[in-house]
Amino acid sequence: MTLTKANDAMTPISKIFSLDSPENIVGLILVKNLIKCSPENETPIRDLTIRKIPRVNDQLPPYDLLNLFQKGHSDMAAVVKYKDNANKMNAENTRTE
């Protein structure tokens, strides 16, 4: 497991289901939050809790990803392939916060 990277465990964007284009995804709404909403009230999406999905470098080791999940910030992450080292370093710095 020490030799694997985040991209080895990811589900490609082409294999996910989304009501909108994957590029437009801004966050995650949990089903347990939707259950509380009544269709008669017509609750707008902006009034629901939208959780941010952390973005992680595709070369992040699984243990580091597990540590991120254990901090309680999220149960999933978007794996991003960075084109240059500046963005890569920026992602690595934000993952530890």
C-alpha cells in the first residue's frame, strides 16, 4: 500500500453519475439532509448544507488520504492531476490543513 497513489484508488469521472456536468460540481449534499426537506416547502438548494469536497493530488499516498478522512472533513475526495509543480505543491500544502 505504500507504493500506491490516490489515482490508483479513484473512480474515473467518466464512470460517475451526476445530474450536471462534473466540472460544475461545487459540493456534496448528504441524503440525510435531503430527508428533512419536504417537497411542499420547495426548499432551495442554497438553504441546504453543501459540503466541500477536498481536492487531492493524484500522487498522494493512501495513508495521507486516510488521515484526511479521519480528521472528519469528508468521506470522499476529488483526485486531481496537476500540470505543473507549483499547483502540485499548493495542493500538498492545503491537504495538511
